[in-house]
Amino acid sequence: MLERMWNEPQIIGRHGKVAPGVTTTLALFVLLAIAGCAAPDRGGVASPVMTGQPVAFDLIFVTTSSSVADLEAEKQSLGDAIISGLNDSKMFARVTGNPADIGAGNGIKISGEIKGIKKVSPRAREWTGALAGRARMLVRVTISDLASGNPIEQFDAVGQSGKSAFAGTTEEAIQRAAEQIVAAVRKLNAQMAQ
């Protein structure tokens, strides 16, 4: 009896066939699930606020904060990664995270606020493997004029570790978010130069 139930369709119509619409409904559900999984990551979509006046990129001041508690190490790592990425580009005269280094001069301020994080430590990755999942970080970035404080652009950077659940830790997610921020600043610099 159990074998007979297993082999028979569970939803049958009057004539012993699969009820009309069930196959179509299942196919539609599968297609929507596939389309949802294949949707592009919309992180890093800029929301320009442009002040209308050209802004100098002589000095870039980077600050990080968090609306999530106990993320001092992650804030420091994010700030360091942004500064390092901007310095490595060799496009900017001075990049700093130290308020004492600001002095006089025109420039921009990059404020990165960590809005959300899913941490994956190296130990968790080692012990649980794929079950640890992918590390993620959401950073709300505001770029503003250093002298006036007027906002220039605001966007979300989404850092995510690895190409699969088997790879990456929180540090990789931080690095991916910093790379998005650096790319946005470089793009903004190129736009302002035109």
C-alpha cells in the first residue's frame, strides 16, 4: 500500500490525471525561484545628491561608525581597507582617517556606517564549513564636501565573502565592501574632473 501511494500522483482530477493548472503552477513557481536566485546584487547603487559645485579631491578624510554594537574591530578594518585602497590607486594627494591630519585644504569626507553584518570567523569556517554560510556586511556610505559638509553622494555598499557558502570570512566581506567604496570614489573623481 505504501509503495502504491508513493508512485501515484497526490493531486489527481476526476479522470485519474494530474489536476489542470497544477503543472503550470509548479513550473511558474520553479521559474520564479530560479529568477529570484539569479537576480543581480543591487548593492552599491548610488544615489547622487550633487551640490552643483565642483569638489576638490586634494584630501580625503575617512570615518567609520556602526549602528550595530560591538564592532570596533570591523570599523577599524573597514576604515583601513578604504584608506589603503584609495592610497593604492595613487589618484589622491592625501587620504587619512586621523582628524589631526586634516589641516587646511579642500577635500571630501567619506563616512561609512555599518548598518548590518553577518560574521563568519575563521574558526567557524573551519569547524562548520559550508554551514557557516557567507559573511556579509552592509555599509551606508555618505560622501560629502569636507569644508561645507554638503552631501555629494550616498549609496549602500554590500560586501559578501566568497563565491559559495564554502569560502570566506568577515574580513573578506569587509574587503569587498571597501572595494565598492573605493570604486565609487574613483568614479566620482573621474566625473568631477570632466
